Amino acid sequence: MKKKLIFIGIVLISACLLKVNAQNKQVDANLVWTSQSDNSAGSMPCGGGDIGLNVWVEKGEVFFYLSRSGTFDENNTLLKLGRVRLKLSPNPFDAGDTFKQELVLNEGYVKITGTKAGLSAEVKVWVDVFKPLINIEVKSNKKSFVEAGFESWRDKDRATKGKENNQNSYKWAPQGEVKTFKDSLAFKDNGLLFFHQNKAKTVFDVAVKQQGMEARKSELFNPIKNLVFGGVMRGTGMMPSGTYSGIYAGTPFTGWKLKSVNAEKAIQLSIALHTAQSPAIAEWEVGLKKTVMATAKNKGAFEASKNWWKSYWQRSFIDMKSRNEPLVAQVGRNYQLFRYMLGCNAFGDYPTKFNGGLFTYDPVFVDSTLKYTPDFRNWGGGTHTAQNQRLVYWPMLKSGDTDMMRPQFDFYMRILRNAELRSEFYWNHQGASFTEQLENFGLPNPAEYNWKRPADYDKGMEYNAWLEYEWDTVLEFCQMMLETGSYAGKDVKVYLPFIESCLTFFDAHYTYLAKQRGSKALDGNGHLVLYPGSAAETYKMTYNATSTIAALKTVLNSLLELKSISEAQRTGWTAMLKRIPPITFSSFNGHTTIAPAKVWERVNNTESPQLYPVYPWGIYGIGRPGLDTAINTFKYDTDVLKFRSHIGWKQDNIFAARLGLTKETAELTLLKLKDSGRRFPAFWGPGFDWVPDHNWGGSGMIGLQEMLLQSHEEKLYLFPAWPKEWDVHFKLHAPQHTVIEAVLKNGKVESLKVSPESRRKDVVILLK
């Protein structure tokens, strides 16, 4: 009995230590700067709900850029709302005695403190997680005046020329002059009212006409017509104090200033936001007033937001270190910092963009030749590039953030009917046709669709060497939708019509294409002929691309595992599964490998889709047959070797982890998630895209998760590609609504918590 009590005591102490470590870990990951920044490139992210701020202090003044999910203009640029400049008088930040800027990660806000000649002050910047409200709280030990400027470079219409159009949907092929139209800004009711109202005609109208769909235009979903976004800035005891002008990072701007009437020890500034499709501004202002009224009852809002962030960090984390490799702790911290940025768009109407999310800044500090406004980002604002976006959202399954996947899923659900109309209109068959680069209204990007097309070229196709026939990436989002059912117990019924439509497209379209070529719809073995196809953007004009085959097989098998489907659905999906052709194999130096396709015409990019059956599709991997063939592909395929890298969206770290290659995974992960080289260590990029590169961070997150936890059927594999000499405390999620928390120290598992406990029997520890 005594031994039993001692054992119970040890278990309870271990559980308490786990809880304490989990709570304290985020404090350890706080980022602290003790000097001011040179410019916006030295900014720190702050946000919540669907709002992101870049916060920095420069020459004694506090700045932040303000971004919000879904603020697309007429050209589909994702516009920033503006820049705020805050100055105290007297000013403790102007060549003061002490200075500190801290990202309080565990509670989700930025705190700036400074002292000078007996004056000390604190500026707290935080975003309400549950309401579209930015808060700036200024406190000092002596009375001070506060001056807040709202700065806009959209104080007049501005033509966008050359590469600057990469920020919008016209890219390199504008049709005539393209303008970013001015915002409306004016003092009102002792505050500043600001908004951007899209005109009735937008790039949507241009794309519909270009792609010959005007006959169905009235049926198409258009999210940017008459879209209005903006808000109001007010401060306690502050009044309008005129305008000013200046130039920041080469961009002229006008500022609208609020100033405190009296010197005070405490002043609060707030910015309330509202976004809606409103033909009449008065209608939009009514919505804004409702937001302002809701935020006026803001008692307890800071505590509520802090508690949300605390719970966010409690549901998942990775804390790691090594006695011999300092980069290990750096990687663990950067994993957390990047997850913080993702958490800032937990409740957005639109998904977090792979090319910067909500945290882009002046482009001249990324590339000195790009002398454009802060609205610039490469690869568009409202343009969706599925190959990149998927890497932002896959890691949310294991981090337990399935609620944050809703904006990405909603994006596709909104444009489903538009994608189905494309198939009906161009080819007279069913199913949703989602091209690789498409707009937030579901049609192909106009530049990628191409204005210079042969007259007889298929009007449903993008005329583009990289993107032609690439439309299988949507199946990754279908699989994500299905996996939220197993990971988080979500009801996936709402997504089944979407998934079924995506599958129907492949069945219908490749039957359609086969009948265009000859009298038979299937090959001699009764399989679909997936030609022409594409294996990612790399192997073009493929016959039976491996990435497409693996995608179709996996999604169909996942659907057939659902108990809730009808007999008609089961029969139909079982029959379609039999029509999917087998994966093709090849050989390198006598080693059997997975081929990217049966045949292909050319190589156009540097992806390795021959390893997509490993990730994301999980056909090959630990605990599965054919692991040696997949490892051979990683080690001997000459293209895979030539394309290997840690930069940007490269997945080699993920492939290595899924294959249990510990040494290779460790090397690639340290390269992938080490400090970015910018002041904020998780502002990676530009890579192939932009800064901060969110598909760089996302692929890094996935690889690190896969090093610690993998699953297949009933088995839960722990540490499948983890170096013994790296200590780690992690909490991650797994299928069947399972949560694993473990501590590995000095090569030994010191504690393991499995929830539900019934899943403990399924755990297999693979430390090498």
C-alpha cells in the first residue's frame, strides 16, 4: 500500500510539473528588445481575432501598421488600413535611460516601457480577440500629453505600375491603367473616420468577361463589389489637432492627428473596425456604430482576450533544447512565434495568406528595388495559390487548432457554386473545377488565365506553362476537412457536398477528355486516364500523375471510412475508387522508386510530387508497406536530390520525418526554423514568395510535428524521427480525438500523458 501511495504521489507531482512547465514555457518564449528599431522591418507582430499589427519604436515614436482579414480593394489587393504613430510629451522613449519592447506571448500583447530623467511610461498594445478593436493604453508616473497620428498613403488615387501590380490580380498583365483608389478620411465626433469603398466595377467583372462567362455572371458569387472596410480612431480626452504630411520608406503620406487636451497619467486610444458589402456608406456607418457600441461595453475584454491566448498555448506546444546544439532551442521558440502569428487570424472571414499573412511591411526593406507602398506583397492579395496555402493549414490539425481552419474551409465553400458553374459552362459536365491559382470569387487569376490565348484553346483552362491541368491541390483541403472529424470530433457532414463535387469533377472531366480523343472513356484495365495532368507545377502534361492518384485514393478511402454516409454514396465512391489507376514506379541505380507519373513532357519547377504519397497522402511511411521504396525515392531519385532545400515551401524536412530519417530531418529542420535573419526571428523569407513567408513557417511546423508524432490506423508513433540528444516537452493532437503530452530528457521518456487513457495501448515509442 505504501509503495502504491508513493507511486501515486510521483504521478501527481509529475502532472503538476507538466502543468507548471506548460504555463511558464510561453513566458520563457517572450521576445524582448532593449533597443529601438531602425524601421518597419524591425517590427513585432501583435494581433487577435482577425487583426494583425506590426509594432515598432523608431526615434522615440511608437508605430504600428494595421491589417485585417478580407480587406480586398477593386483590384484584389489586400490593403492595409493605415499606419498609426504615437508620441508622448515629455517623451521617455526619446534617447531615454532605459527601453524595452516585449511580446508577451502567453497573453498575446505588446508592452513597451521606457524611462528618462525620472519619467517612466508604459504603452500596451493589444487586440480584442472577440471584437474588431485595437487598444493602446498609455500609463506614466507623471502627467504627459499624447499625440496619435493616423497616416494614410491612400490620401489620393495612385497608379500601380510594373511589378507593383504583383500585389493585385492583374500581376504582369494589366489591361490599361490600374489605380489604387483613395480612401475617405475625415475628423468626426472628436475622432477620425476612415474607410475604403470599392467601386461597383472590379477585377471580378474583368475576369468574367475575359473568361467568356458573362452569360452566367448574375449567378456568380462576387465578394468584392461595393465592399467597404475601415473604422474610427478615438482617444479618451483627445481631440482632432489638424493634419500633417511626410514621407516614410519613400512613400508620401498624410497624417490626421488626435491630441490629448490635458496632460494625464493614463490615456486610452482605440480603433474600432467594420467590414461589409454596402452600396451606401450610411449603411456601413450603421454597422460601424454597432461595433463601437459593443466595444464601449469593454469591461473585462482584456482579461477575456488574455485568457483566450492562455488557453491557446495550453492546448498545444513544443518546448525543446539541447546541450550541444543551441539552434534546437531557437527552433522551438520560432515554432511558437509562428503559431502566434497564425493565431492572430483565428476568426477571420478569409484564410491567412501564405505570402505574409497580416504582417507584411514596407517592401523596400525586403527588396530595395521595390519602392512601393506598404500595401505591396508578391503573388497577390485576393489570389489563392493552393499549393502554398495548404502548408499554412495542415499543421493546425496536430496543434489542435482545427477551429482556426474554418476561414480556409469557408473560402472554398463560398466559391463552390462558381467552380461548378465553370464545369457546366465550359464542358457541360458536373463537378467543381478549382484551378491552382484562383481568385476569391472562384475564377482563375486573369494573368494566369492569360490574355494572349490561341483562339481555339479550351476556354476553361489556364493557358500557363506552370498551372495548366493542375487542379488536384483542392483535394488536400478536402482531406483536411475530413480529418477535423477524427482529430477534433467535428461534424464533417456540412463538407460532404463540397468534397463530392471535387471528386465528381475528376471522374467527369477525365471521362470527358477520353471521349474527346476516342470511343472509350476508360483504359483497358477499367481505369481513368488522367491525361493531360500535372504533378504539382513541376512535371507537366503528365499521364497518370502520382500526386493526383494518391490524392484521389486517399480522399475516397477516407470518405468510405465514414459511418454516416448513405448506401448510394458508398456504392458510388467504391466504384470510383476502382477506377483510379495505380501508382507508377521507376528505378535509379537498381533501387525501386516512386515515379512522379507514368510519363510527362517536361519539368517546369522544383517540387518533388513523387513523394506526395508520403506526405500529405500517407500511403507510404512508418508502419506501412513499401517504406523502403519511399526511402529509395528520397535518397536516389536524381530530381528529388537536385530539388532538395529548406527554403520556402520546400517539404524535404517533412518527407524525411515521415520516412523516419532522423539525421536528415534534424539537419533540414534546423535550417528551416532557425532565426530568419530579420529582427523578428520568425519573419522568414522572401523564399519563393514574400516576407513573412507563411508557407516557410507552416512547412517547418509540419516537419517538427512529424518528428514527434505520427499515426497510422490505430498506432501512435512517438519520436519517429527525433534525435535522442534533443530534450523536449510537447503537447500535440492525433486522430480519434487524442492528445499526447510527453517529456523527453537525456534520451529517456520521463513522462507521458495520453488522453483518452484508452489510447495509451496504441503508443509505440520509436527513439533510435
